Amino acid sequence: MSFDVVVLGGGSGGYATALRGAQLGLNVALIEADKVGGTCLHRGCIPTKAMLHAAEVADAVREAGKFGVGAQLTGVDMTQVNAFKQGVIDRLYKGLTGLVSGRGVTLIEGWGTLVAANAVQVGDQRIEGKHVVLGTGSYARSIPGVEIGGRVITSDQALQMDYVPQNPVVLGGGVIGLEFASVWTSFGAKVQIVEGLPRLAPNEDEAVSKALERAFRKRGIGFKTGAMVAEVFQDENSVTVKLQNGETVSGDILLVAVGRGPRTADLGYEAQGLPMDRGFVLTDDRLRTGVGNVWAVGDIVPGLQLAHRGFQQGIAVAERIAGLNPPPLIEANIPRVTYCEPEIASIGLTEAAAKAAYGEDAIETVEYNLAGNGKSQVLQTQGFVKVVSLKGGPVLGMHMLGSRVGELVGEAQLIVSWEAHPSDVAELVHAHPTQDEAIGEAFMALAGKPLHAHA
Ligand SMILES: Cc1cc2nc3c(=O)[nH]c(=O)nc-3n(C[C@H](O)[C@H](O)[C@H](O)COP(=O)(O)OP(=O)(O)OC[C@H]3O[C@@H](n4cnc5c(N)ncnc54)[C@H](O)[C@@H]3O)c2cc1C
């Protein structure tokens, strides 16, 4: 079998390559061992967001009295939550498989191995391509000495649970850990987070971490930061994390959420001489590996492991194969959202990164507190919009915290990616009352003409 493009792995990166390639008239094969849609659709973005929505509903019912609405939360039925979640996945999966076949992509089911720079072997079939695009994704990592099994689980098992844990321990205060901590708390659990770095959400601007920690404390979520794990042991009833400082943290389950490793072992990548580093496939800024016409997309390429990065990389690779010349992706300008309550949304450089890049004195920042934003008051949420800007120059980063601020990241992305100056944005009209206005207010403050803010 011979194609213009052979894509190995049907996750966000792989299927985006296949769909765009077919759209551009290329003859494409997509090889997938499990289900098209990959981690994001079946074990990642979509199922977690369905659970987070159920969590928001639980919180709304629990707090209904605050708004004068009589309601009582009588329980959370995980069988029903899981059915709702699966219904969303099934509908999207049906749509996606329809798209793949509708665009004329040849879907080959099975486990593929790279056997030459232009060929993938699936069982006894050799599938050749003028170009090969690798998108084999990632798996939940653990840390040395912590084995997954029994009461020690990853996000894969956490998404399948048919009960709400009573007092789960979450190892890792990054995106996945924070989202599960948030869901389980809304469902009534007593959660404790253990994070090795000095703060929760350690990749975000420090101001975001501080405010998130305050909000989580208020929600009754316990956490220890700068806490390194020495060992983990479990018995029939509980699991205990012993920290290097001698303290222990116990619960009924331990969710290990310490990041994701590239799924590249035993796939023929090293044998074909691909440049690799700690399991990741190295590429140039156009995603070429430098070996034949082999390209790589998604979580196996070092950088942010996000579905929309995979989509964009896949589209760009397909376009390059078809002879177009899309520009390389600017990694810092990929929007980042953590969908816990309150949400975190950010883009571009943090204040610390901007100062490191341009010098302390070249950077100015402003934080607009959501206390002054009407819609946020209606929603009863706290947080802020923070802008990091080059003095007299463009906006370099935006960092937001508060319920629903994930929906604001679109405007933030345009501002940062189009290198807008604060004065450009201060001229724009933001609808009242929306949370979006907080962005407008932050820029008015930065332009020296704050409206709903104390000078
Ligand atoms: C709990 C969780 C929540 C997440 N939430 C978000 C979110 O809200 N937003 C966001 O942007 N990102 C989120 N992510 C990350 C997102 O899921 C990944 O970045 C994205 O799925 C990566 O896409 P990919 O194409 O690189 O790999 P994957 O989606 O992992 O797909 C790889 C595919 O390749 C197949 N495959 C692998 N090896 C072979 C082989 N040898 N032969 C055949 N097939 C093979 C696999 O079966 C899989 O289907 C989340 C991840 C997790 C785990």
C-alpha cells in the first residue's frame, strides 16, 4: 500500500494532519491502534471537562440558597456522571470518524512500527508513504518508586471510577492534578495535593499561583508545596505518601498526576536514526525530524502537551507537505487553560519570564481585580486579569484567574499574538456587563486612564 502521507497515531496531532492533508488533495493513510481521537477525546480534555461541568452543577446546587433559589444537593451519582460524559465522547467520536471517512482518509486499524523512513509496518502489511508523520502521543508518567496499581491510579483510572473518593491524595499540582482536585472537591471529597515545586500551578505567573492557593484554601482543599515524595505504601483501606521531610499524607486513593511521557518506545524511532531526547522526538521549527521525509507532531515533540498545539502542528505539517509555507508556531503564544474552579487562563510570557528576557526595568504590569467587574460579582467569583507589557511596546503576556476566565483567553490570544500595544486595546469597547470588560479595564489602567479602578 502506498500513499502520499502515512500518519502514525490518530490523536489530535495525527488526525489533524490527516484531515488537512486530505483537504489539500493528498492521499492519506491514518494508522490507529485504538480509537481515532486519542487521549484528548477518550481519556483527556473532553471527559475531564464533562466531569468539571458536572462539578459546576453540583456547586451551583449546593450554593443555590445564596441566590435565593431553593435546592438541595442530595448526592452525586457517578454512574450517571459517567453516562453523561460518555454520551459527549460518543457523539464527538461519531462526528470525527464521519469526518475521517468523508474526507477519503484510509483508516488502518492496528499497531504500527516505523520500519523505514518511508514505511510503517502494521501486522503483515507494509504501508509506504512519500511522507511519514509520527503522532503517537503520550502516557501518564509516574515517579521512581511509585508504582501504579491498586489504590495508586493515574487520570486513566480516575476517569473510570464509579464512586467519589472520600479523601483522595493528588500527587502533582499541575493542570491535571488541579482539575481532578477541583472536581472531587465539588463532588464532596476532602482532597489533599502534594506538589514538589514551591507553588501550585508552578508553570503559571506567580500571582496566579498565589491567588489560586488562596481560593483552594477557601474551598477546603489541602495542599503541601515543596513536598518531595520519599515513598508510597498502601493496604486494603488506605494509601500513604511519606514525604522526604518525614511527614505523611494518607487517603483512600492516590492520583499520580506528575506529567506525561512521550509514547515512543519500541516503535522503531531510534532504529531509524530519529534524533531523540529522553524519549521525545526532536524536530526543527517546521517539525521535520531531518530523517528522510519523517515529521513529528503533538505530545511526542518537546513543548506544551496540549490538544490545540497538536491540531495546529498537524495542520501546518500537512500544508508543508502540500507545498504551502505556514509559519512556525510560537510556543509562548499557545493559549493555556486550567479548568479548575476558579479557572486559570494565560498566554505569552509570565512577569518573571518577561523580566528575564527583557530586563527588570523594561517591563510594566497591571492587575485588574475582578472585584470591580460587574459580571464577576454576579457570578460571585474572585480573581484578576494581569497584563505584562514591554514599556512603550507590545503586550507580552496575559494571566487570568476566576470562574469562566478560560472563555477570555481568545481575546488575550489576539492581543499577545498580534503584538498589540496597551493603547490599542484601551480604545476597544467591551460589552457591559461581561467578564471581558475586565480585560478592557486592565488595559485602560495600563494606558493611564483607569475607569472602574482606584488609581
Ligand atoms: C486527563 C487529561 C486532560 C487533558 N486536558 C486537556 C485540555 O483540557 N486541553 C488540552 O489542550 N489538552 C488536554 N490534555 C492533553 C491532550 O490530551 C494531549 O495534548 C493530546 O491528546 C495530544 O495529542 P497527540 O496527537 O500528540 O497524542 P494522543 O492524543 O495521545 O494520540 C496518540 C494516538 O496514537 C495512537 N498510537 C500510539 N502508538 C501507536 C502505534 N504504534 N500504532 C498505532 N497507533 C498508535 C494512540 O492509540 C492514540 O490514539 C489532557 C490530557 C489528559 C491526560
